Amino acid sequence: MLCAISGERPETPVVSTKSGHVYEKRLIEKYIAEHGSCPVTGNELTEDDLVEIRSEMPLPRPKLPNMTSIPSLLGAFQDEWDNVMLESYTLRQQQQQLRQELAQALYQNDAAARVIARLIKERDAAREALTNVQAHVGPNGAPAEADAMQVEGEHSSGPAGSAAAAHEEEGMGESVLAKIDATAKALSKTRKKRKAPAGLTDAEAVTQFTNMSTAPSMHSSTKPGVTCLAVDASGDLVLTGGEDHHVQIYQSSAGQIRAVLKGHGGPVRCVAWGSAAADQGAGGLDIVLSASADQTVRVWHAKEASEEDRATTTSPYACIATVHAHNAEVTGLAVHPSGTYFASASMAGTWCFHELTTGRVLTTVQRDGAGGFTAAAFHPDGIILGTGATDGAIQIWNVKTQTVLATFAAHTAATSALAFSENGYYLAAASHDYSVRIWDLRKQAVIHTIELDTESGTPPLALAFDYSGNYLAVGGVDIRIFQAKTWKELVMFDDNQAPVTGVTFTSHDARTLVVSSLDRTLRYYGLPAQES
């Protein structure tokens, strides 16, 4: 028999008539005197409920003469031992109770954190929906002026902003087809005769590129990230879109943001200048295009901004048209080489051909099969349009007939970016399968594959050929520049703190590369100052 409190063999064993547990008599009497309950079950217990267990050969306790003798000291030690056992048992019970209370508190804290997270998510969704509504509704509940124009302009026959008006199309008329043909013939002739620009940076110089400057704190820090970029013909103005739903125009020579365009109700996925023609001068800066996850494309015009807009806002640009041609996130935006039209593509598997200055939809094309578009780019001649899709397929479309000329299906994951070389011979395609494939359009075959590190967790997201077609820049977890034809890697930069979302050469001589990133920066790479 062992005592339920001390775990030792009792000298004077007693048993509880209520629980049947055995105790050392002196220990249980002390416990009852302090607590009045059973130490094991916690139920009420008195000394009357204890029954002494007698044996034929009892072990009598020695008599204690006084504290100066060894027997008396042993007795004192025994009393101390009894007290230690009682205190230890009490502490064990308290520890168990505290563990249970802590576990319950942690569970309640976790449940509260989950509820708060859900409420914050619902609040953000409500705010985004409110922003989207406010962008399309005026202060008196009427459609905003820019949205009232929709994409029909003066040709709209239905109510401004209605779904029917957004899908009315004029079709590819004879004048549009003639413009496309004329542009293709003119550009094809000049492209075939065009030589490399004078002063083109050679491959050896590209290997010496370094980070010349960084523009930090682009866009908002609440929803951080620069999602896309486009550079004007002068190379001085950089157009960026952000996760904060805004479009910004950054002037590199002044080192400051020139304009902030607000109105989208979702992250901006693509931006483009209305004209990239060098001979258009300042007029090429009048039109700005932006596409967003809010399923719209906005056309911005500098000349339409009122004097009040110029004086009281950060943007001298006004939205002159909001295109509601898609019913899913708009993920592709490309300006036709003629500077008169542009194309947009969406996750719904549709691409549309628009008039540039009004945003009017001339035609809408639906892709066969499942999967939406993730990228779009015009061939330098403007006759064909390349699209990438979520299933990795790349389709080459005849813009005039809206038919598929070729389908490239080498990628095993969604296409993230497309880029035609300026000579019109090559198409580079980046994919979430962590590869960049170079297609020869004359052979309709892959001539080279650039395999990137899959352990980085970031696939290639941005591509850009330089004007001469001699270099290809790839952005993802880092920035790399390859030499065309040999596809040798010339230089690599990894000073970005988040995935790279845009890369573009800023001049015809390929002396500067500008890069955007989700770390809210624009970085400029080029030759060191002593060599420039």
C-alpha cells in the first residue's frame, strides 16, 4: 500500500470511505485541516470518513524524547518531509489548473485573431468596391463625366455606361484595314533596311553595367508594389502602374513624379504611352493608357485636363474614356505601330482592337477553349498580334482577319510576358515554368531556351528587346541581360528586394535599362559615370 499523497509506504495507513484512496494518517489529517476536501477527488472529506487499516504486525512509531536526541531530530525531519509532500502536491494541482487556463486563453486569442482577420478582409473588399463605385459615379449619383463617354464617344447610341453600349462595335472597316496595311508596308521596308543605331552599346560595355540611380517610394506603401512600366520615346518619362490602383509618370531628369492618375478600382496591370514615335515630340505624351484588374481600360489625355485639375491635383491628365469591353481582369495592353489603335486582352480569353483617342471597340475576339490571356504584344509591323495564355499556349493572330496563324505550345505553365524583337524575326516568351523560350517566327520553332532557377520562387515576369534587337532583358527574381543570337548572359543584377515586374531599354543605343519592382522602386542600370 502506498500513500496517495507522498507515494511512500504509510506508517499509519488510513483509507477514505468515500473514495477508497489510502493515505498516511498524519498527512491526510493535515490536508483535511487546511482544505476540508479529498486531495485526489476534491470532494468534501472529514476525519470521520477515514478508517485506519490495522495489520497483525503494526510498525510502531518511536517515541521522541526531545529535540537534542537523534530520534527527536528524525521526527522533526519527518514532519518537514510531510509538509514538503503536502506543498508539492498542492503545487502540482495548481500547475495543472494554470495549464488548463492558459490553453483556454490561447484558444480564445486564436479565435479572436481569426475573426479580426476576416473582418479586415471584408472591410478592404468593401473599401475597394466603394472606390470602384465612386470612380464611375459622380457626386450627385450620376455617371462621372469620363465614364459617361464610355468607349463610344459621340457615336454611342445607348445610355452612357450601359453594358450594351460597351459592346457595340464598329468593326474593322476599310479605312482601318487600309491603315494597318499601309503601316505594315512602310515599317517592313524601313525595318529590313535599318542598320544598328550609331553608338550602339557593345556586349563588352553591357557587362560593365551598374546601378546608376534608384527612385524609391514609388506608389503607395499601403498596397506596395510597382506592377508595370512603359518609357516614352525620349526615355525621360516613365509610366508606371501600381498595386495601389494608381498610375504615375516619373521624370528621370528631374528625379520626381510628374503626375498621378487616379480612378481605377483595382491594381493596374498594364500601362502604355499613346505613341512611341520619336517624331511626335510632346504630342506623343498626350495619350496615356492603363489597364486594371477592375476589368477596365482607361484613356487619359493631357489636353483635356481643366485649369482646376492642373492647379488643384497632382495630375494634369484627365480620363477621357473608360473602356468596359471585358468582363474579367485586363492583363494585356499593346499600342499598334501606327499610333492610331491599341489592343487589350483579358483573363476572360478575349482581346479587343480599339481606336486610340476614344477607346472605341472596333472588334472583339474570343479565344477557343478554356484559359484566359495573360499577355499581349504587337509585331513591329503591326500585322500580327501575339497573345499568351494561362495554359502556356502562345497564339499568333492576324489582326485584319482576327484568325489564328500559329499556336506555340512549348510552355507547361502560364505565360507571363511576350516581346517581339525589333527586326521582327524573334519572339521571346516568359512563363511560370521558369523558362524563357525564343521562337524564330520564320521557322515557327524554338531556337533557344533560357532555364531559370526554380528554387527562387519567382518566375520570369518581364521581357524587353532593345531597339536593335541585339539584347534581351529578363526580369523576375533578378535582372539579366542576354546577347541575341548567342543568348549568352552578359550581366546579372540582384539588388531588388522583391520580384521585378518591368524592364525596358530607354534609348535606341541600349545604354540604359530601367527596371520596376514590387519593392516600390525604379532602378536605372547603365555604364559607370567614368565610362559613359
